[in-house]
Amino acid sequence: MNNKPTRGNSNFFGLVVMAVLIFMFFSPFLRNTFSSGEDVYTMEKYAQDLRENRITQVEITPNRDNATGYATVTRSDGDKEVLYATEISVLEEMARESGAVTVVRDVPSEGTFMTVILPMLLVMGICFFFFYMITGQSMGGGNSKMMNFGKSKARLSTGENVTFKQVAGLDEEKDDLVEIIDFLKNPAKYTKVGARIPKGVLLEGAPGTGKTLLARAVAGEAKVPFFSISGSDFVEMFVGVGASRVRDMFEDAKKNSPCIVFIDEIDAVARRRGTGLGGSHDEREQTLNQLLVEMDGFGVNEGIIVMAATNRVDVLDPAILRPGRFDRKVSVGRPDIKGREEILKVHAANKPLGDDVDLEEIARTTAGFSGADLENLLNEAAIAAAKANKPYITQADIKNAFIKIGIGTEKKSHVISEKEKRITAFHETGHAILFHELPDVGDVYTISVIPTGNGAGGYTMPLPDRDQMYYTRGRMLQEIMVSLGGRIAEELVLDDITTGASQDIKQATNIARQMVTRYGMSSAIGTINYEQGGEDVFLGYDIGHEKRNSEYVAGEIDKEVRAIIEDCYAKAKKIISDHKDVLYSCADLLMEKEKITGEEFDRLFHTEPAEQISPDPSTV
């Protein structure tokens, strides 16, 4: 079925719209023109009313440029009539001769052109412009695509300058794609031995890891046309548009083969079917069906390779993941320390760096950063250097950018009371002591009591010293202890608590619940997955499924989560109590400097403690 609007339909629609507008505008004039003779006030009726003294007033309104005009006649019964005349002076003379009639001459109007003809021309001009736009779209004229709903929105790029040299930190991922490039360059080498190149390659990974850049690099290495489109560009509010765009995109790709078709965020159009609340027959699913047909429909010699990227592979329809469609899945992960250093070198190539900048140290302290995060880090540092009128980027600029990205912009102008600042100082010091004493959570990078853009009164920023692939049970327990450190410090110093630990408590509870329900780290519950909704990522599926956990099991899970939290709380409280001297001395230092480094904090553990006086809670 052809979804494109025909020229005849568009012309007819334009004519109907223009006719309606003209009729609405001219309806008053048409009523006056085509009204019955009985309703028209004629010269004879005017003369008769004058003779019979049925007129009390005549208001003469002549035109400006000639002797024509009209008269508004007020009758003795209160009715008013309008009389048009070619000689307006005749009407006036007849009224004055009657004697008992009041004659009023109005100010001459702007004339027929201003009052009638000009509005008519304007309306007709608007109608013809509207008609021209519609007929122009139906004929495909001009560059506009207002009516070309079924046309593909894929952008064609040829002669890509992006190669594997610009893709750093993804060596294994590039190795998985080498034969794709070789096939695009030498397809006969593979078909000669009966090999079938993968029809589709799915790049999956966290946001910012370089999936789109990797796809562009494949096209650049193979020197083939590159069609790129987002998954959301297929679906519109009109039925059949998405499927039409899929067909049109593959028709264009076949004309430019060998080529690569890249669909970014494919989960927007290829989600699992049958998961909607209103039934399964919707526009999104029809688009997916057409995509499945197109991917399974072309032969091995056509030279079209579909690449797609997503960070939600768990929501994709199983039909699109089977062999014959997306044959190969390439996991694009976050870079390790070596990869981060290579990425930093790529992004620093066009930036002037100071002699104190150590990219290896930056790579070591940015564990967990993606390629986009590292690019943003250097860009923020460059902005800070330019703002300070520096000719190059220094290590201090990069450290400040690291804090800005990780925590948020510091609100140094935000005014807080000394009491609240001191509470924040004790709170953040409680976190810092646990970071320092627990072996698996990383050292302290900086501590601050300056409010941040995310609403926090201060922050304690750790410094990860290594990449982490797995989390042990001990590491997760230490994370819970660190989260509770701020609340414990408040309790020890103030003999009271504040609302400042709400996010910390939420984080600790989430970790404890995952330990119990997802990772099987509770001896009381056992190695069973009790996580609710862990697989049902769709509301339609989740509603249709019964709860897997009984009320008794849910109660036992809550008990075990509480036991973990209380045990971590007790252990963390003992650690902070053993270092109460550091708690006070660090809080005093923060009140003085507002922000201290990890080195300054570490020195407090090797300094003889001064005599501490417990503060009055009302003055803290």
C-alpha cells in the first residue's frame, strides 16, 4: 500500500480549504447580494416612508472619492434600514424636504478599496499561498518535506574521516569488526568460499562508551557510504509512516551498496512486541515488523550491513537478536586505565597542556569514566583555563573539573549559618574517616563544606585507585558503612540527628536489599533471586504476572536488610568513635578552610590530638 499522498488528493484538499475560507469571508456580502427582493430597502420604500412620516432620522455616509454612498434610515417604530444610492445628494434632499426628519452627514469613509477590496485581496492571497504550498509538496517541488512523511530521515555521509586511529581504548571491539571492513572492501573473497558475512552488528554498552564513533570508524575504514538515523526518527503519529520510512531507507541503501546503515538508540523502535497496555497492534510494532522483513530480505551479495547501538539490550525483541538479523553483538565497555590514557591523549591532541599535567595520573584517578566523560573532563578544564585567561591547561584546572563533574558546581556565594556549616563539617568528616579506615572503598580525594549544585550542603569525594569488575560482599558492606558515616558523626557530636543523611540512608538501603534479593549474599535468605520485576522491564508484562514472593518471604527480606544495616551501623560507629579526635580536628579545619585535600586529611591521623571539649549541642 502506498502511503504517500497523491497529487490529485492534495489539489482537491487545497481547493476545498480555499473555497471554505472564501465563503466564510464573503458570506455577509453574499447575503446582501442574493437576499430576496422583499428584504431589500428600495428607493420607492424610502420615498413612501417619507410621505407617511414614518422616518425620524436619516444618517448620510458618502464615499470619499465619488458621490455614491449609503444612508442609515431610522424609522418611527425603531427599525433601521440601509439604503445604497448612486447619488447620495438625492437622498439628503428628499429627507430635508420632508421637514420632520433629522439629517446627519457622517465623515467620509476611506473608500471602497480600503473597506472592501483590500480585505478581499488579502484573504485571496492567503488562500492562494496555502493552496500553492499544498500542491507544491504533492509534486515534490522545493526542498521542503512537509508532506513527505513516508520518506526516510537517514542522513548519508560519504568519505568519512573517522578511522580507527580516532577510536582509542577499544582494541578488542575493533578486532571484532575487522572482518566487517574486509568484507566491504573484498566481498568476493568471502563469498567464494561460501562464507556469509554478518548481516547486522549490534553495539551494546553504557552511554558515552563510543558506540556511534565505532560505527563511523568502520565506515571510514571501509570507505563506504554511511547512512545514520535514530530509532525515534521512524515513528510518527500517523499510521504506516514508520514502516514506509524503513522501506525507503533500505531502498536508498541498496542504491549505494556496499554501505553501512547505522541505527542509533534502536531500542526506541525495536522494543519487545506485546508489551503495551492497549494491545500489540500499534505503529511501533508495525515499524519493527518491517525492519525485521528488510533485514532478513536481502541477499549476501548486496553489501548492506546494518549496525545498531543501544544501552538497553534487555528490552529488545528476541526476533531482532536472532542469527540472520543481528548475527554479532559487540559489547562496548568502559575503558580500563590503559584505554583511558589513550582516550585522554586523543582528546588532548588539540589542547595546550601545561608541564604539570600528567595524563597517566588522570587516567589512574578516573576509574569508571567513559570516553564521553573523559572528553567532557578535558573540555571543562579548557573552559576553566580560558575563563582565567591562561594560555594552557594546568593540572589544577583538571582537578577542579574533576570535582565539578563528579559533585557539581560549588555554590560559594550561598550563605549558610555557622551552625549548619559545623553540622556539615562533622557529617562529611564522618564519611571521610570511614573512607580512610576501610581498605576497599578508596582514599579521600577532597572534603568540602561548600554547598553544591545538586542541593548537598557539602561533599566527601573518594579517589578510586583501581578498576573494579566485581564487587565482593565485603566491599558492599563497607560501602554501606561509609554511607552511614555522616549520620553516625551527627549522633556522636550532637546527640541528635538531622535530615542531611536522607540520600545516604537511601543508598545504604538499596545496596543491602540488592545483596539480599539479587546477589544471594544473605545466609538467612539463601542464594535465591527474590528481586521483584528484575526481568519484567515492561509495565504490560509486569501487570500480567503475579508476585513471585509471598508475604512471609517479603517480611524475611525486610528483616535481613535491617539486620545488615544495623550491623554496619554498629561497626562504623565504633570506627568513628575510636577516631573522635580526628572528627573534631577535621571539623575545625573545615570551618577554617571550607575545603581540604586528601593529603591534609591524612596528616590529621599522624598529629598529636589536642584536648577536645565536647560542644554544647545548642551552639554547634
